Amino acid sequence: MALSDLTVADCWAYRPDLTVPDDLDAFWKRTLGAAEAGAATYEPVDTGLTQIRTFSVTVPGFGDEPVHGWLHLPATATGPLACVVEYLGYGRGRGLPHEKLFWASAGFAHLIMDTRGQGWSAAPGSTADSHRYPAGTVPGFLTRGVTSPEDFYYRRLITDAVRFAQAAQEHPAVDPDRVVVTGISQGGGLSLAVAALFPGVAAVMPDVPFLCDFPRAVRVATEGPYGEVAEYLALHRDQSSQVFRTLSYVDAAVLAPGATAPALFSVAMMDRICPPSTCFAAYHRYGGDKDVRVYEFNDHEGGEAHQQLEQLAWLHKLFGR
């Protein structure tokens, strides 16, 4: 395995001049204003575990559509807890209730969002994506509605993600001043978007984030979903300007200057799916205090369990624990 993008030094120097739509703020204000909906619901789940309580979650997402998830709470918790809201990677669903226990084991509330239309779609409790997209997309999610910001799949997914962060703030077991958003790859890009669009976030931890610096990512990524856009444009040769305009509304590097919460990024320098230069583009443009962990010899797996320990130590320092 070798570098497929810029060197570490070049990534530190890489600061792209990204196009920001004139109506970016108005677009998201209109989108999120239309997403005001009812309260989340929580149904207890018997997992057989004794130290963690689990709930099946339903949150009204984009268009008031039900979006599912899991909430884990330490069984012995007594006061309002810091909460880690986690968004999932590309093609991932919420899975089984006992799969992700790290944050609750560390004493945090942990709210996991299912990803509409992705993951284990046949499983009970999976989140459907009912929207009808224009014909002509390529397999995957990144070109669904990509010719129009209003129709684009990620407009809906980002709205779902914001609603989950809001739901975390409103839960009686959660300290509303200590809601953290995080995720790997697609989840990392979503966490950056939420931090930019929802000022209630206390911290953000994006790992090897997807959805960053589309103009470069589509041209240099050698594996993964960015190639869907290149494949689409190879078929629709006259739509490049239109497509990149749509992508700019959800580009986490474009949105990043609007975020002010402390951030801990991670970047993998041999990442062929989310090129490190694109992750650094979001890092450099991020509007709040920030730090980054760089994994020089890792591909898209990034820091994995090592990064979890980095995040835990960082949150303990941030919240004075």
C-alpha cells in the first residue's frame, strides 16, 4: 500500500478555494425549519445485558418520516449524562442492539442513528427512504437526486442527523450541554454537517470523513462512493456544473466554517476512499477549536480502536472528567 494522494506536508498546506452557494444558509434554514416535528419515542429492548439499558428509538426525520436507532444508557447512571450521537458509515444500518457498547460502557449515553435506505434493509426496524428520485442514477446513494439540491438524498440524511442531535438534547437522561456528534466516513461527514447546522452541539469527532471537498474527491478517490459521481458524469457529460453545485450544499468542507464546537478529527494518509487531502480541507476550514490525529500508514480503517481511546481521553479532558 502506498500514498494515493498528497503527502502529510502537502495536506497541511492544502487549502482549497471551494465554491459556496449564495443561498447556502437560506437553503438549510428552510430545510431544517420544515423538519420541525413531533417528539422522539423510546421503547425498552431486552438484550440480556445487565450493565447497559437499551431502547429502540424512533425520531421524526426529514418530512416527518420515522428514522430508527438505538439508545444505550449505563444501567447505574444517576444524573444527566454526556451523550455521544453516532452516525454510521456508507451502506451501514443500526444493526443489532448489542453491537456498539463502547460509549455506554464508558459512562456516556449513546444514541445511534439508522441510515435511511441503507444497511440491512430487510431487518425489522430498518429506516426506509420513501422519496422517489429522478431516473438515471448509478448504483449507490451519492447520485440520488444529484441534479437538484431540493431532491438530493443527502439533504434528507443530514436533516435526519440534525433531528437526532436535537432528540438527544431533549432526552431526560442527557445533559443538553454535553451532546457530542461523531462517526466514521459517511458518519464523520454527517457529524461535521450537524456541527455546522445545529449550534447545540458541544463537540464533534469526525473520523476519516466522507462528503468533503467533492471537486477534488471525485477526481482523486480510487475506491468507494465518490466514484459513483464520476461514473454518473461519464454518462451525463453535460451535467457537471449542475452536479457539483448540488454537492456543494452538503459538502462538509463547505459547511465547516459555520461550526464552532471543539473538534477532534482523524485522517488516514493511505485512504483510497476518502482521500486525506479532502479530510484536511474540512479540517482547515473548520470554524471552531480543533485537533487532528493522523494515521500515516492506514487506509480507510483509520485509527479504529486506537482512535476510540483518543476520543475518550479528549472528551474526558473537554468535560473535566
